[in-house]
Amino acid sequence: MNQKKYCLNCFIVIDWDTVYCPRCTFPQPVEYNPLFLRPPYRLYHQYVIGRVLGHGSFGITYLAYDRSLKVKVAIKEYFPAEYATRHPQDMSVIPYPGAKGELFQSGKRKFIAEAQLLSSFRSPYIIRIRHFFEEANTAYFVMEYLEGQTLKDYLEGHGGKISFEQMRPIMTALLDALEEVHSHNSYHRDIKPDNIYMTLQELPILLDFGSARQQTQHQTATFSLLTPGFAPIEQYSTHGIQGPWTDIYGVAATVFYALTGEIPPYPQDRLTGDAELESPSKRGAQLRPEDEEWLLKGLEIRWNDRPSSVAEWRRLMPPPPQLKKAASNPYTDADENFIRFAILPKLANRFLTPSDETDIYEGAAFLNIQKSRTKELIQRALDMTGSVRRDPEQEHAAAEARRQKVEVQMRVKQSDASNLTFSEIFQPKTLLDPGQPLPDRVTNSTGMEFSLITPFTQGSGFRIPRPFIMGNPSSRYSVTLTKQYYLQRYPVSQAQWRMIMGQNPSFFNGDERLPVEQVSWDDVQEFLRRLNLLREGKFRLPTEAEWEFACRANQPGGYFFGNDATHLPEYAWFTANSEGRTHPVGMRQPNQFGLHDTYGNVWEWCSDYFAPYPGGHALEPTGPEEGKTRALRGGSWMADADRCQTFVRWHQPPETRSFQVGFRLLLESGQTD
């Protein structure tokens, strides 16, 4: 039977056993968190549930497909895991009895009120409600699905901060949105960079009205969840008087963060004199004195010292500086509109397929846009969004160009050593002192830490080989390693990748300690070429045998801590505890060799081509000499406990990029006897 299913990300129809979507490359999971709706669940006979976009204490947001309108939507489900569970068969929500059940019903009423409030707004800068309904013993509301990123991630992509003039249109849009919110006698109460979404067209959208509620004028507010640094002092007290001035503080604090990259000091610390609000310009921010004075007015500690309304704050705003003539912009309004409406929608998944590119050219021809101009506009859109073409030949050519660029850069860097021969320039300068005992740990200039792995028993002047069994009970063979080597203690982080490559390709971001992912085996080879130019030693990917020996740490069980998978959360980020994303490296317990994250977080590339084990016994195996796929080890944040066992293998083509695949490196010791 050739059963079909929807891709959980782009919703094209694919074969049931497809692992990676052929269009968007999204990995199709085989296991699901029991607390989430399980695809291909349908809500309201209309919405096909896809991947989880996010979840918190009181709700889960899903990507879904509207079968009637043929568009992607976002669906928010009321599901407080503390007060309810999910039926394993029909997926309905079951409140716990007693007081927790009463809290469930109370929260549900607030959830419905949030949907009703959002549905009353018409501002283009507020997330829009398309549909609301109750089903499966809980409530849902359907929102437009927007491609983009939070303002926090947007700032990260711009070096951590931007100028006041760059922030001005974002701030103006937020003030427009708040004027509508306040006109409904409501206020948001949780404005911060994480609750502002930047679309691909760089339009800000105000999100998450879970803390918003309608108020009578000057009503004393009840205590609620708040975000330190972005919440004014009145939100810290049950007697604090909240109003439009509360949201004004949130906007001003957000602008302060965008200008300086720092969260403002807590207002209670400022009130007691334990902290001082230093002006943004003293922190290197780019803004005029009159703009700074206006901004600081919104950050006054006492609410009655701030403007009483958005309209009043706007009247105090200095006019923008005289803008330069738009003639310096090579792109006309028509060009920008074509990019916005004809090209950017094709880049929703951050890549451009040949068929989509053909559609763009056909649309341009209909509008009499020349082919050369269309090519320019496509490239501008790719640069704006960080998207890439998926055509294999073009990707290969780009990779070759990058390799050539690296070689040129290397020669330039070595120009001060022109008296050296070519071989001397390329000769590694090891971190290790030849002839000296090998240290247990070493660290290179990028901060990568390595643990010494000794695969033999060492005595006075002799070594006894220590064979070990690779594989699972149904497919295993004996392996002997004879060389000491160093293996990286953690997967390569995003900070380390950026240090060598100059950019960060990862899907998950916000913390440079996260493991780098969406890097192919081929990408890793270029990373290694650049890293080895530092001449600190010979770095490479481990073989499967080297990886498994180091992970196993001389333990025979399914895990290095035994066979009891209930202990796995202490050592790994996997489907039961990952919350649908990667986590900073080194947060779980290490194995006996001091290696962290060998289970879960990200799958790790090995150097070998993939093939069934040959059986028998092997000495220093490096895998088959050729093949179509490369081996991966360790499981990921999407893997269940069984897939994280020491012997589990996976394989993918070397050009594959996935948000659950990263790597760690091996440093050769240079000592073999």
C-alpha cells in the first residue's frame, strides 16, 4: 500500500514512509510528544495539524493547513499541562479533578476572552484572529501564519542593536497598534522583543495578548506575570495603577534594548538607588539628543511622570531628520512591491526551488519587467532573507567558489611568511608538545575543548589492546583501536562555527552556545579546511568506531550509564524533555570520558560512508571506500529514548542540511606507538 501524508511543514502530499520532505527538507518525525496533538489530526474538519511552533504553561501553538482556503495558519490551543492531560486515543483534553479542574475552567474563560479581544482589533500591526471554536473539551483560535522572526532574533541578525532611525518605523507601527488596543479600554502589559514579530517584509506585528485585559479607568491591577526589565514598577504591585503609560514603558524599554543591546535596569533598583538608568548615547547608541530625551520620558520610574497616552507621547516626539532624496535607492516602489508580493512568498521556507524561480520570471514577464532586472530583484530578496537556491548544480558551484575563496584568503593571510615554502606554510603547528605525555584535556584558540580518549590498557612500556563490540544485538562486530585521540567534549557551538565561517546557518538561535545545525557533511569539510589553516593540529570528523568507543566509555549497555532509559533526561535533550528545540551544549551530565551531549540535542556527522557492518573483527575501521550517504550518531532533540542509544546509527546524503544535525570534532594526537 502506498499511503500518503502531509508534510508537517509545507503540507505537500508525500509518501507515508518519507523521512525528509522533498520540497522543504523538513524531517518527518515518527514519534510524537503525547501532550501534543498528533498529526494528521484534523480540527474542525478543516485544519490539518502540522509541527509545533511553540508551547508554554497554558497553551500550544501549531502550524496547520486550512484545507478550505489552501493556506497555512497558526492555531493556538488552550492546554495548561499543570491542570489537564490528553486522552491518548481521541486527543481530547481531560482536566484533572478538584481544584485543578476549576483552575482549568477559569483559565479557559480567560483564553476565550483573549480571542474575543484580538478579534476586535483591526490594526495591521496586531496578530489577526481568523476563527475561534471549542472542540476536544478545550478551545482554539486560528491566526494568520506569518513568516519571519521575533524582534529579538531580528536584532541578533543585525549585530545585536540598531540605530534610532532604523528603529523608528518599527516603533511607529507599535504605537499605531497600541492606540487601537487602548481605544478598546485595554492594554497589552507584556511588550518586549520576544512579543514583537518581524515579518519577511520587515513589518512588526504585536503578539501574545495573554496578559492583556480590559480595564475600567484607573482600576487597581492584580499581580500578573511580567518580564523583568520591560515591566514598569506598577506591575510589581497589586496596588499599582496600570494604564496606557504601562505599555509606553514597555515600548520605551524595547527601544532602549534595540539601541544598546542591553535590558534597562529594573525600576525598583532605580527607585532605591541600587541601579542607574544610563542614557543610551553613553552606551554607544546612535540617536540625536532630542530623540534620547523623548525616549527617556517613556522610561520614567513613576507612572504619573510618563505621558498619559500614546497620543501625548507622540506629540512630544521630535520630527525625524531631513531624509536624503530617494534617488539614491536603485530600487523603485514597483521593484519593492514585486519583491514583496511576487518573490518573498516563494521564500517562506528560506530556499528557492527552480520551479518557483520559473514562476517568478513568468510573473515578471507579464508585468514587462526585463529578465536581467528580475534576476537582480531575486538576488536582492535572497540577500534580504538569507535564503538559498536548491538547485544542486548551483549549490555545487557555490561551494566550489567558497572553497576557492578560502584558499585565496589563506594565501593572503600567509603573505607575511613569504620566505617559507608552500609545504611549510601548510604544515600544522600542533597544540601538543611532541615527546611529552599527552594531557587529559586541551583547548584550541576557538574555545573547543577536547578530552583524551585512550582505547587500550597502558602499563610500564606496554599497551594491551582493548577490543569492543560495536552495534546492536542483531548487527555487531568486534573492533580494536590502537591510537589515542582527542574528541571534542561538546558538539560544535554556533559561536565556534561563526568564528570560523563568519555566519550562522542554524534554525534555532538566540544563544550562541546552542549547537550549530543545518550544516551538511560537505559544509563541515570546509569548516575543517579553514580550522586546520590555524595550524594548531589535525582536526577531522571521528570515524563511527572512534565515536562509539568514546561515547560508550567502556560500558557494555545500551547507554554509558546502563540500560535504564528513565535516567536519560539527566544526560540528554531528547523528545521527552527538549520542548521541540536544541539546547545549549554542556547542560546535561557527561559520560566517564567527560563528553557531553553524545546522546540527543543534535545528530553528529561521522567521517564514514554508511553501510551494514561487515562482521568479524576490524582493526581501526574507517568504513567503506565509497557510498551515497554518510553516517550519523547520537540521536537528537527529536529522537525518542531508543534512538539515542550508543549503538544506534542513521545516515544521510552528504549534502543534507537539517535542524537536528550537527557535529563534534576529533583532534589527532600524533602518537601511535
